[in-house]
Amino acid sequence: MHFLVPGIFAFLFFKNNWKRVWFIFILTMLVDLDHLLASPIFEDKRCSINFHPLHSYYAICVYFLLLIPTRTRIVAIGLLFHMLTDFADCFWI
């Protein structure tokens, strides 16, 4: 979900420069660096949403605001899709 689906989304909706958009989507996964602040870093029963700072509800609100300017829209889509996939992971716990 974190790699393939964004690539398909980029190809379907950004045909002219889908590789660039897909690369930006992949770069938005750097948001997971906030997992390094947790102790332990990985816990299989923990939901990332609202636990890590860059996965908080406040951060997600900022990501929605980033949809407004056209210059940040692709980054916002990548971040919000990342949050959506992490939220879906919470149901597998």
C-alpha cells in the first residue's frame, strides 16, 4: 500500500509526469522518521495515528491545509495517503 498504490495513483491521475509525482509520494514516507522518537521504536500492537508527532491529528489537519496551495498539493496528497494507509493498519491490530 505504501509503494504500489501511490504509483498506480500517480500513473492514473498525473500521466504527463507520473514518475516525478510517484517519487514525491515515496519521499513523503520520510514522515515515518518520527517513529525513531518512540520507545520502543517498533511495537506491533501500536497504532501510529495520534501516537507519533507527525501522525497526530494536528499534523493531519496541517496536511489537509497543504492541499490548498497548488505548490504543496502533491506532497499533501502523499502525506494524507500515508496517513490513510497507517490508519488502515490500525484495524489489523
